[in-house]
Amino acid sequence: MTKRSFSTTLQLIADLLNFDNNQETLANHLSNHTIDWDTVVIVASRHLMLPALYCRLKAKNLLPLIPEDLAFYLEEITSINRGRNEILLKEVLEISEILKKEQINHVFIKGVALIAGNTFHDPAERMIGDIDILVAHDQIHTAFDLLTDQGYTNTVTSNIERDNHRHLPRQVSEKQYGAIELHNEVL
């Protein structure tokens, strides 16, 4: 892929995702230009944006202007993501109750917070990689141990070693869907 085609693809994705873009302008562009949809899918997928892309195309009534098999594929990915997010939200409530019971000061951040706060018209629009929780500095290790006791016994460390890393190793449970990252700092 050339720099120009990559740049063109990024611009198209940005235009489609933009809430303020003119639907008529986009419809004209999609109708009158050859779009490399394979590249659009690859780039959007790398950035975990396929469900968002589908939701914006649907909201802008542009789905009839893309290949039918692509519309079906994007709808399926979005449906799967919606189901996954619903499961993750249930887990968030369970985790919150566990932490509250032990008086652990916490707040959910990043993707799961956006979905729980109904930021999106469709909860499928945001892909969530894990459940991020900001925990008070003096309680983070207690929270980590508490979640370990709840079955989040497997940990995954980052390939990047940093001084003052902003979160503990990712905790994974064989019985739960979402991995957990406990943060002691937002940035």
C-alpha cells in the first residue's frame, strides 16, 4: 500500500466516522469513486473501528452504497461486539460489587466507562479490549489480591517495561470474559 492510498483510506474512514459530515457529500463520494474496501477493512480492523464504521454507515444511510457482502460482514462483527459488550457490562457490575464490599475506591475508565455511560447510540460501536479500573494508590494491591481470590489468577505483563507503569499486570479469569487492568493513574 502506498502512502497516498493509506492516507486516502484514513481520510475516508475519518469522514465516515465523523458525526458532523454531510451525508450527501459522502454518498456522492462513495458513488463516484472506486473504493478499496479491502484496505478500508484492514485499516479499520487494526484500529478496532469496524463496529464504529458500521454504526456510522448505518446512521448516515450509506449501507446501500457499499458492497452487500461487506455490509453483511460489518453487521455480523457489530452484532458479535454488541453481545460481547453486554457480557462485559454484567461483569463490570459484579466486579464493582466485589470492590465496594471491601470498600475499595474505584472508578471504571476508558472503553467500558464510555459504554456504561451510554456515550454511544449503540453499545456495539466501541470495541473493548479489557476492563480498565482506576483504583486508589493505597488500595491497588489489595484490589489485585481480591480479584485474584475471585478467580482472576492468570496475569499478562506488557512487552514494554516502564518505570512507573500506570497499571498492574492484566488479570484474566478462565470463567470470565473480560480481562482486568487495575490502574493507579489515568495518564
